[in-house]
Amino acid sequence: MYLKINKEKKNMNKNIKKIIVTGSAGFIGSSLCIKLLERGDSIIGIDNHNDYYDPKIKDARLQRLEKYSNYLHYRADLIDQDSLDKIFKENSPHKAVNLAAQAGVRYSIENPLAYINSNIVGFANILENCRKYKIKHLVYASTSSVYGANTKMPFSEHDSANHPLSVYAASKKSNELMAHTYSHLYKLPTTGLRFFTVYGPWGRPDMALFKFTKAILEGKPIDVFNYGKHTRGFTYIDDIVKGIIKTLDNSAVINSNWNSDQPDPGSSNVPWCIYNIGNNKPIQLMHYIEAMEKSIGKKAKINFLPLQKGDVKDTHANIDKLKIRFDYKTSTEITEGIDNFVKWYKNYYKM
């Protein structure tokens, strides 16, 4: 069953095209919703408010959205097909953005079935409702983790990504394949976005920036895997949202030059497309930590550990495809982004 949170807003402007955003109380989802609401879109948000991390931060994100008259929120789970069907039927959305998922590489090692239910069954329900209610364009979150065992850098959508190292990555790769099938069978335009290590204010408490900032401020040690030798294309939340909106506003198109004898893994002869979306200037994790220390004004106590099972050592995004089609580029430097997060963290926790 679903719960409609703000019933008084059900009479939204019927002349404005509506967008469903799943995971709307999440980090990326809530940030996207605010930008879309500010430009005048009507947003139907869906989130199950699970307790994978402290639900209080999800409630706080939701409070930021509820002040907009063009926002309507449903508390529902993607695996509940009956509830999803009712939400789509009640609201007649024009487009959809699927950002709801069970996240986290490390958590997937201990709880693999959670990823099958949420990320595969849940996504299948999204696809089916998009087909049934004739959605014009579905944009969905994939991940840089799909590159798995690949070592050729930078990671490109034109290279195969068939050797995932975690159930999380495998579930996201399956989303890309499922979306292609719906694009082929039903001509549903779908765009998958492979996010590269998103960070910033209102982030997830299970991610490094959040966990490390908390530990450093409290004088507690931080666990740094692979002895800090990871490199990541850390990407600020505003740059991610900018890329999502660019792709949302421009439906997936057929690649007229697609060759079935030499198939391009990132496009197709149907309206299906994959984009890397991230910072194409990767840095070492230790440099990331040093920027935190400078912003916080306190040194970290570091517990160096070997590479953890399921982790990808390095990620480096080739974003040429996104640049060429949308003139996309990131604009937030690491020091600025971390400063913004630390200021938000201290304000949120009243420090």
C-alpha cells in the first residue's frame, strides 16, 4: 500500500506536464526535485523511506520539497506494483526519473537479496508502468560500478561493461539491459546515467565524505581501504543534477550509425542510450581526505586497510559523449564542494 503524504496538493495544475521522480527523499532525488520545481515543473515524488540509513535525514529532505505547491509525495515501495500502478494512473505523468534503489557496494556483499528486490524487481515495475501509461522518456540511475573489472581508463560507454564485481553493480547493469528490451519491444525512450561518486550537501550518511567528516569532528579514526590509493571522479551534486536535467529534456534517440556487426555498447538502433556523468578529473582518495582536513581544520586519524572485496580500485569518467550532445561539463572544484558539505553538516547538526 502507498501513502499520499500531502493530499491537499492533489489538484496540481493539469496544464503543466508532470514528472515522476522515484527516490525523491534521497540525496540525488531530492536535489533534482528542487531544481525541477524551481523551474516550474510539477513533480510526483515516490520514496519508501527505508531505514538503510537514518530516516530523519530523508524526512528533512522531504520538508524542503513540501513547501512547493507543485510537489506531490507518495510513500511507496517500487516492488509494490499495485501501488505504483495507482500512482501512475492517478497522475498521468509525462516523463519519469528513476533514482530509487538499494545503494552501496559494501552493503550488497552482506545483503545481496535486498538488491534483487529493489533494483531489479522494482525497476521492472517502473518499466512496466512507463510502458502501460505511455511515458515519453524514462531516465534512470546506473553507476560507474558497472565497469567492474575493466582497467582501460578513462571508462567509456563505448567499451563493454560485462564483468561487475558486486551484486549492486550487477543489478544496475541488468537495469540497462532491461531498459534496452523495453526500448526495443515497446519503443519506450530510455536513458541510463552512470554516476561517478556523487558528493555534496544532504548526502548519504553511509558515504565516505559523510562518515569521514563525522569521525574527524569527533576525533575518531577513519577506515581507509586500499591504503588510500583509490582514485575517484568525485562529482558534486549540482553537476550531477545539471546532467540529469539535460538528458531528461532531450529524449533518447536512435543511433542511425549503429552497426549490429560491431555493436556500440552505449547506444542502439532503438531509442536507448547510456551516458557517463561525472567529473573527468579523478583524484586520489588521500587528496580528498586532505581537503576534508583543511575544511574541518583538524587532522584525521587514519586506519589503513587493504582493498575491500567488491570495490573498484579506480574510476575515471570519459564524458565526451555527454559533452558532444549537451555541451556538458562539471564546474565545482573538490575544495569548494567539500567546503559546502562541511558547512551544511555543521549547520544540519547544529555544531
